[in-house]
Amino acid sequence: MRVELRNNTRLCIDGIVWVVERRVSSGVQLIGTGDGALRTMSDEEFLRKFRDGTVEQLNPLVDPDSPRALNPYNRDFLSIPDKSRADAERRARYIDALLAEGGPPPYSNRRLTELIPVIHETSKDLCRAPNLRTMRRWLAKQACVGFDGRADLLAVLPDPDRRRGNRTKIFPPRIEALIIEIIEADIICHAPRPVSIAYANLARKIKIENLIRPDDPLPIPPARTFYRRVSKYDDEKRIERQKSRKVAREKYAEVQAAPREHVPLAVVEIDHNYIDCEVVDDDGLVLGRPTLTAAIDRATRMCVGFVLTWEPPSATCIMLLLRHMIMEKSYVKEAFGDAIRHDWPCYGVPSSIIVDNGADFHSNHFRNACDGLGRIQLIYAEPGQPQMRGFIERFFGTLNTGLFHLLPGTTLSRVDRNSDYDPNKAARIPLKKLNQLLHKFIIDIYSRRGHRGLKAIPVEAWKAGIEKYPPRMPRSARDIHILSCARAERTLSRRGIELFSTYYRAPEFATVRLTAQGDLKVRVYYDPADISRIWVQAPNEPQFIEAKCVANDYAQRRSIWQHRKVIDHLGVEARYATESDLLRSLAELRQMIGEGAKKPANRHKTKRASARFTEQPLSAAELAAAMAELPEYTTNEQAFAAEASLPAASSRPSTAVAPADAPLNRGTLPPVLRAKKVPATKNNAKSGSPSAPAGEQPDTCPVPSPPPHDDATLLDAFIKKSGMTARKLR
């Protein structure tokens, strides 16, 4: 077998350029353009390399100083514009007819002058016939590749950079510099001016400069020339100067696909987002847009955990998410029953986490938790580069289009100002129902349908991945709870540990203090969502010590934010407050927040505060029972005497602690607590109790006032039994 390879044909073989010297019996002889080396390549080898794509025929060499390029299109033939390709086909027809009529070249001018009209008439060309000089140029292009009976279209292609007329710059360099200066100062800036004003400024500058150079005045360019220069200015540089580098990069920078992960939990992306839906409480009061903190696995596109809360994006949300992401999620069936048909098989500690540069992700709390849970690597995305977290951003978009934008009260990301649609008026979904809908969408819909980017079903990819690469877990569930808690330094005294103006005690504290021979500094870990217990890390103790709050009934399911509001409500009387006072203050504060949220003037200021305060409240029945059990006193002395006779807090019965890995079911403000708060006399009148005469004590349970200073024994007994401290809340 033989292949036609003409002499001087340039071949690129394995990245090296060779030139065909001549044909020999064993193939063709090639000369290297770099070192002049000789090699022989058979026709079979050429065909094999041509099939593998390692050999390519290049354009013939042309004198670089020649004003006419041979083939300016060093690209595929089909990528050439249609107009240029049609012009090349017309030239090739003239050359083919010339070879057929006049034989092989060379041709004299007289012969060409005779043949051109004949060829033009026989070819029925609608354009004007080429002149002698044009025909010579076409033949010179074809001569570079040789004449074998047919013209080469690539050889006779027109030069795309060759335009008619004078292409040299007719303005002096000073005019060119002034044009660029005016464009960048007046048009390519943050506050661009109209082009007409910019051109007027250019003409004014040229006239002023001509005053100092009367012998060599500068010409004023036409307005059309200036407009053309503006239109041809670099658009990427224009956007960067007018807006920002970020906007220019988003429009012109190349977006590359993220590296494909094959191991589940190898890379997990975490981010916060305010959902596009207004949420209400049980009474229809609009509370606002909750915060969704979610985590998605890159390898399988599974949502491995989420937290829906009223807390703003903070380290608290991240800690709750880490706990929910690592623990297995068997609570789904218990919490939602048959409403969700499938299980959620995601659990385990990720190898690395990609986050943004928010302050909550740079906190020591988050870093320590990642180190303690198994050296989780933290990868911070570059600022202003959301594509580095494209998976979680795409997941939020899927939630918006697939769930949130279909609910009543959706904000649709942006609402037209001229539209009559009001999300606050259309809102109907409470937070508890939204939490159930979110579980339903993620478990039964998102994870069970095909993913276009993954080209598989996420839950099937997850199950197949964990069979090959099982997820790792921490040493115990207790480690997850402790490491995902906040940390503080406190003093362990004979009263216990003081934290948030209350005390925590444990039987092991006596042994620790005995070993330390007195008070000592300890490290305390606490859950911001539950102040009923803390974990204490004492010196020379291998295990954490769990301590319970002395006001256990009050502290159950109580968050730090709620507790601080109660203490602030008590004010200076907080140092004398008992557990019953805390419960009573809690009820009063809920009345105030609920009433303030209903008032039009305070609604937008207090609706999120109301939601955060009532996330996990006591039910109306529980609160009514607690209030009924509280004794009523007519004097402060009776109240202090009763409190002094109470048993120790550690001997009182305590309720069971809710599992920390259970779903965060946020409650709403009970209707019984939404009654308007009124003075004691009016409240007694409404409840059916007779009002107290003027100057007498009302028949209610007042907040105890400070006892007389001479009754030191009674005061010490009260403080010891109540567990409260006189120090301010820290």
C-alpha cells in the first residue's frame, strides 16, 4: 500500500516537525526541521500513526516576510467562515479550468490574458472576472503545494486579516494616547459618561494642546473613529473597571468542573442559607425566614444532614449540624411515621469539609470539634468564589425550585416591587410542618431520583459507596455531644460550678475538690440549646464528668438565649430568684413577646425574637400544672421561709433528658401564653379574683424582694437552696 506524500510536505509526528525530502523504496525520507536528522517512514507506519492521531500534515512553509500568507487558517476546514470558504471554492474553479485549458504552468501574461475571459464565461461566474495580477497571486498560493490537476482549497483561502484600503494608523501617537486616556477616564469607569460628552472632552483637550504647538497642530479625529474605538475596547477590562473584578471573572473566566470524588464522605460541603419562605406560628403570626444549615456529600450528592432553626448563621448551627450529620437517623420513622416512606442511611465522620470564610467557620469552637472528631480537614474556599462550593449552592437551588417556591408564603428569591403579591399575607406553613416537608423532600424525592451530574441515583450511589468504603465513627456518642458543645473556663467550688447565673453539681465533684485540696479551675463544655447539663473536664481525670443544673425542672429543654432573657426580665432580683420565680418569669416574658409581636409597630422587630424564645417551650398544660403547684404567699417573709425549708436541688425528682441526636422539633408559642399582660389588680379582676384594696398586697405570688439586712441567716439559706448567684450573667 502507498500514500501520496508530496515533496516538501510538513508532517508533525509525535510533536516533532518533519519535512518530506523524497520517496524511497521503503517509504518516504524525512528531514527534521530542528536538527536536520534523517529518518525513513513506511506507508504502513504512516497509516498506523494517522489512525492513532499522532501524525498530522501541516501547512507548507511561507516566507515570513511575504505580505501574502499561504494559509492563514491553521484550523479545521469546517471552522472556516462560509464566505471565505465560498471565495476559496471560486478561486479553485478558476485554477482547475486554467489547468484544463492551458496545461501545467508556467503561463505567460499574454496566455493568461487570453484564458481568463474564456474561463469566466464558461464557469458562468456572476462576479467580475479576476484581473491578471489577482490570477498570478492565486497561482502563487497554489504553487506552494504543487499542481496535481486540482486546486487545494486551503492553499487559496483568502487572508482574513487582509482588508481593502489603508490599514496603517493615520493619527500621530499623541492622538492615540489621548483617545485611550479619554476612554479610560470618561467611559471605562464606575460612573461612565455618554460617548458624545467624552468625544467633546477629547476635542477640547486637543484644542488646548494645539495652543502650545502652533507649528505642528494635532488633528481632531472624526466622531465615527472615536465611537469605533470605544466599541472595540476590551470588554472584560471595561466590566472590571466599571463594576468589579468579580463580575468580569464571572462573565469571562473559564469555569472548570470540580474534581470527581469516588469515596463517600471524602469531601463534604457545608453552608448556611435563609430559606425562601415566610414561616408562621400556630396562630398565623408571621415569624420570618428560618436559617437552613446543610451538608452535602460530593461523591454521592446525598444530603448527609441539615438543621432548620431560628438562630442566625453561627457556630451553634454548625455544631448542631455536625451532630446530626454524624449520627444515624433512625428518628425519622419515630418522628414522622408513615408520612416518610424511606429511611435516611447517611451517617459517619467526613474526611474533609469545604466551607466559606465566615467568622463562624473560623471559630476555635468549630476547629476544635473537627480535630476531636477525627482530624477533619478544613478547606476554606477563596473569597468571592462560590463555584468552589458549587454542590451545596446547587442543592440550595434545588430546594428552592423543588420545595420552597411551591409553598404558600414563598418569597421566590426576589419579588417584583410592582406586584401585589405579599409573602407575609400568603404565609401558612409553621416551622414544624416545614421541617417535616423538608425531610420528605430530601428522603423520598431528592435522594431517590436520578441526578444528572452524577448519572445515578444518590441513595444508590451512597449505599454502593459505603459497602466499599465504610464510614468511620467517633469513639462514642458521648464524644459527639461533648465535642460539639461550646467551651468555657470556670471555678469548681463547694457550691458546684457557676454558669449562666445558676449552679451545676455532680457527686464526683467532692472527690475532685478533695484531690485538689480546695477550689480549682476546670474546663466546662455546654450545649447552647440545652442548659440542663454540662460536661466538666477536671485535672487528672480521664473522663468527663456530667453535672446537672440545680434548677433541673426549669432548665430542661431551655436554651441559653431563653435563659438570658429570663434573667434580664428578673433584673436586680435575679440574685434572689428560685426555680418557681424562673418559671413564673418565663411565662410573663412569653406574654410580653407574643403581645409585642402582634402589635404592628413592633411586629418586624420581635417576630424572630418570639420564634427563638419559644423554640422549645413548655406546653400550655405543663405550664398550667407548674403554675398550679406554686404556693401563694401574702408576705415576703413567708416566701423566704418556705424557700429556705426546701430540700436540696439534687434530691428533687428530675425529668428525663431528651436524646441529643433526636430531631430538633421547634415548638411555637402556646395560645394560653398570648394573653395581654396587665397589672396585677386587672389580672385578678379578669381571672375572677377580687382586686386588692389600695395600699394592700394583691392576692398573687409576687417576686420576692430582698430581705432585711439583719436577717443574714435566712438570706444565706435562701441563696444556698436556690442555687442562684448574686454575680451578673456572664
